[in-house]
Amino acid sequence: MMKRIIKTIGTITTIGIMLVCAYLLGTTNSETVTEIKAIEKTVEVVPDGYINTNSEEFQENYVDMRKVVYWEAVDGLQLYYEDGSGYYWE
């Protein structure tokens, strides 16, 4: 009977120690990750194929389709803009 009680107390103590160690290890790692994130600098990532629609190159060489309000395709392509101007492509 005494051996059974000692074995039960030993098992409970072992499980308790394991839980305390797991908790302490988890809190230590989370602090380290938080410190690393605070140290990291923000880096802007530009995806491949990105076109800056505000650049001068875009404004001079490309048609901004967001400003087209109407189009016709009869003998060529005619695009009409919000401001009343148009673009014709044969």
C-alpha cells in the first residue's frame, strides 16, 4: 500500500515538474521571438510585374483603363475617357 502511494506521488510530481518546465520554456521562447520582431526592420517587397501607375513612364506610355468610361471596336479600338477625350487604336 505504501509503495503504491509513493509511486502515485512520484508520478504526480514528475508530471507537475514537466508542466512547469514546459510553461517556462514557452514563455522564454515567446519573449525571444518578441524581441527579435522588435529588432527586425520593415522591408517593402515589390512583386514581380508591378507597374507604378503614378510614374511618369506609365502616364506617357500606357492607357489607364480605370479612366475609360466607354469603348467601341468596329474597324479599330476607340476608347473614351471621363474627361471627353479619346484614344484610337487601329
